[in-house]
Amino acid sequence: MSSDKGTKAGGKGSRSSSAPNRLSVARGAGMVIIRVTGSGNMMTAPALQEFADEQRLAGFRRFLFDLCECRGMDSTFMGCIVGIYTSLRKDSGRFPVVEGSDPDAAVRATAEQALAAHEDDLEALTPEEALGLLRNSLNKTAEGAPVDPELLTGGIVAAVNVNEECRELLNILGVDRFVRIVGTVDLSKLEMEALPIKEMASDERREIILRAHENLVEIDKRNEAQFGAFLRTLSAELSKSKEGRDRE
């Protein structure tokens, strides 16, 4: 799954399609919504990272990925999603990334229950109402009590409309312990804005790929076995490139 070599969009998560790979974004119900069309990969990851950083600095703490049109994700893209989570937690001074943990299991369960209870009504809701339902459910524990305010301050990264292939990809790298997969919500009528692909120099892209994979190793040390050699090679290439520029 080495994104440096164009990783098959996460291997099993990739399907052939003529649909272009793109990201569309919107804001609603106090959330940032990001729809992934086609494959989330190392070409769309830089735009995701830049946009998410801008929204986080603007004060947004809830990021929702709509994967209804997503065919698959490569490791770079998933590493950038993890980067959103870790940045939110570092912003708040809380960073509960513990290998093997699921810090928000109760909140995840509540969101799933709330969406299941309204499943028959979702199509009748406006996109904003559906997002409001999701937001409110994420603010409560499985027992219906409000979530610890510190947890909410720390931020939320969630995903809806996740197919089995994408769910498997998130599980393989341990990303699903930090991204709340919370069921199905019809957001097809939500007005979205296309996010331009970010043009950048090769070393800039390599830096993003490097950081994304470091994020994956940081949340789950088991990923070291898969990406360790790749990270060392990429880091050496970046160092050599920098030395070359310094000599010019």
C-alpha cells in the first residue's frame, strides 16, 4: 500500500470506474463535510490536508467524510485523515491515541443508534436536518448523557455511507479506531463545492506522503512493519534532495 508508487487506492478498495477522483466540500450544522468521489489518493490528499488545516484554524472541530461515491483510499489519504484527528487533539491539548484503544466507542454507538432509529425518515429530511441529527447524536453517549465537554473540544472526525471495502481499508491500518463510522445519511442534495487539486513540487508532495505515513505508524505501531522501510527510504530521498538544493 505504498502511496509513493501509486498504491492501488488501498488495494482491495479500488474498483475500475470512469469517475474522476475529486473532493467536494461544504459546511453545515457546525461541521465540515468532505465528499470523496472516486479514489482518495496521494493526488487528492494535499488538497484535503490544506483545506482541513484552514477549517481547523477557522475554528471547526467536526469533520464528516461522506464516502457514498468513494471507491477506495490509499494509505497517504488515510494518513491525512488521521492527521486531521491528531491535529484536533493537539489543538485542544488532549491526545488520547493509545494503541488498541477506541476512545469514542460510546459516542460511536450513540450515532449509529440515532441514525438507525431515524432510518425511515432520513430521505424526508433536508441535508441540513440530517446533519443536525448526526451532530446531536455525536454529542451524547450511548446512554443518552452529554459527552464530556473536553472530548467535544478535542474534535470529531466521522464518516458516513462507508461501503464494506472502505471499512476494511480503514480497519486494516487501524484508522477506524479514530474515525467514527456512523451509518448511512442521504446527503445527495447537499450543495457541495469542488476542491481543486493542489499543484505542488515533487518534494512538497513527498513531505506530505511522509507525514501521512508517520501518522499511521503513530496511531498503530503495527503499521511500522508495513511502512518502516518505505519511510526510511523516503526520508533519505528528501534529505538528499535538500542537500542538493543547499549546494546550488
